[in-house]
Amino acid sequence: MSSFGLYLIGVVLAILGLGYGAHIAGLNLQWIVVGGVVLLGIGIVAGVSRTRLKDPPH
């Protein structure tokens, strides 16, 4: 499995844990979903920037 895949699995697990905690705290489902989508977007951007290959110098 690639580094990006492992990074994304970690992000998804963190989002699920935070979403479950927010549910227990009594937040509305719509805000949990919005927060999850935002965190997933941030996780994808961070994962791509950390795992992409650098361009070779010319």
C-alpha cells in the first residue's frame, strides 16, 4: 500500500473518531457531516503534499 493510502486511512479513522465524539456530545448530524467533509478535504491536500514525488532537477 502506498504512503498516501496509509495517510488517508489514518485521516478517515481520525474523522470517524471525532465524529463519534461529536455525536456523543450532542451535535447535530449536519454539522458532524460538514466537519467531516472539511477534515477529509484538508487530509487529502495534506496527504498529497506530503507524499508526492519531487520533480527531478533539469
